[in-house]
Amino acid sequence: MKKKIIIPVIIIVILLIPTTIWGYISFKKNSVEDSVHDYLIDSGKQESDIVELEPFVANLSGNKNYMVSVKIKGDEKTYFYYKNESGDVILESTKTGDHVE
């Protein structure tokens, strides 16, 4: 009787772990994207000026692991933002072509 219960539990756990990890990463990326979008609008950017907001995993430590690349209309630079521990949006770096600042 116990074997009939253990196998479905193991299958559920095996499916639940990757789904939970994927959900957490998606949540963090979307949270940072929303915060950066709000920050740009509050900083005076128009919605039509924002060409691209792309959240990604940056392979850095802490909150810098979840970043958003931003492209603004009429600006050749790409801006990279993250959200720090206190919830503030921070400009981590900019990139023009192959040059990172």
C-alpha cells in the first residue's frame, strides 16, 4: 500500500521543484521589469520613448542577478538596471556598441 502512495508523491515532487524554480525566477524578472518601468516613467520618460525593456538573469551576485536592459528612442546606449535590497532602482552600467561603462 505504501509503494502506491510513494511513487505519485515522488512524481509530484519531481515536477513541483522545477516549476517552483521557474516561477520564482519569472517573478523576480517581472518584478524588476515593472520597477524599472515605473522608475523611467517617474523620471520623466514618456511611454513612447521606451523602445525595449528586457529582463534577464545576469549571473551576478545578490539582486544584481536580476536585471533589465533598457533602450530609449534616439539614444544609442543600452542601460542596465537592477533593484537593490531596499527596493530602489539602480543604474548598473551602460553599453554603447562593444564599450561598457
